Amino acid sequence: MMFNNDWDKVLSDEIRKEYFIKLETKINELRKTKIIYPSTDNTYRALMLTNYHQVKVVIIGQDPYHNPNQANGLSFSVPKGEKLPPSLKNIFKEMETDLGIKNVNGDLTSWAKQGVLLLNSILTVEKNKPGSHRNFGWERFTDQVIIKLNELENPIIFILWGAFASHKRHLISDHHHIIPSSHPSPLSAYKGFLGSKPFSKCNQLLKEPIDWQT
């Protein structure tokens, strides 16, 4: 049991593949000499908190936060009490404009427990080195997660922020919903993210809306 839910069965073939075994071995070796985020316990937290058959929404991030005390295994999320990173600040800014919800707690665990899969494409990073674990094999694994979700008959909403997330569009069939925009980072938030109303659009497509209050 790796995820302690139905992902164990769904991904059973994938986690037995040679590339994945080598990937895990490499990360475990790096942890012996370098500071790697998130912790071992939180590496697969997104999958552990949101069961395969309960996924309603997917928000795709790139890789974990690389500063101390930030990465908690969920894309864009930080532990409660931590200072909000710039992208999350803009996400909350848009949420207040869109839904009137003013969030100050950056821990998005409550979203995950409602069926929002907060999936980073790359699941680990070295301290202070963004993108340092790119091309280790994580992308192959998380693409497989998206492929498995795509196989579900019930429509899922994929929220794709920025070019990196948009590159996953080819993995998603037409019977699912895609809500795209620019990335919420300060570099691109004003190029289409702010004002895009992703949260109200998402809830309009769901029978049971997400409570976005953290």
C-alpha cells in the first residue's frame, strides 16, 4: 500500500515499472545528502488525500515550493500559518473577486478532501533550486495519473494555469471540462488569470460545488 486508497490499484502497474523504481531510489539517495521538499511523508500527499474515484477537479502545478516550510505535497498550498507565496496570493485575490471569499490560510487541504486533486507535475525539488528535479521521471508518472483520470466516464474539471499546465491538454478527452488561463504568478497573472473566474466557472459545472473557503 503506497497511497492507502484506490490509487494503489489504479497505479499498481506504473509503480512497478523500472523507471519509477529508479526514480524513487534516486530521490531517497538525494535525501541523504541534500534537503529535498516536500518530506517523504508528503511526497504523494495529493494522491493520498484525494481518492481516484472521488476526483472532481484537477489543478496542475509545476513543482513544489523550494523554500523552507512551504511545500506540503499539494500544488500551490503551504502549511497553515506560513506566509502566502506570490502565486497563492493572486489565487486568493482572484477568489475574493470571483466569489467574495477572503482566504488567509494557505493550507488547501480542505479542497483536496472535497475532490480537488492538487497535483504537481514534478513531486520533489531541492532546497532553493526550482525545477531541480525536472526530467527525473516525475513527469512520466504524473502524466499517467492524468491519463488514468481521463479514463473516468464522469466528467472532471481540469484547471490549467499557464503554459506548463496547458501542455497537458493533449492528455484530456473532450468529455471532460477544461478551464484555462495564464499562470497566477506575478509575472503573468495580469495576462489573463486575474478576472478569469475559474472558481465560479468550476462550481457551475458541478452538482456539488466546492467550498473554496480554507
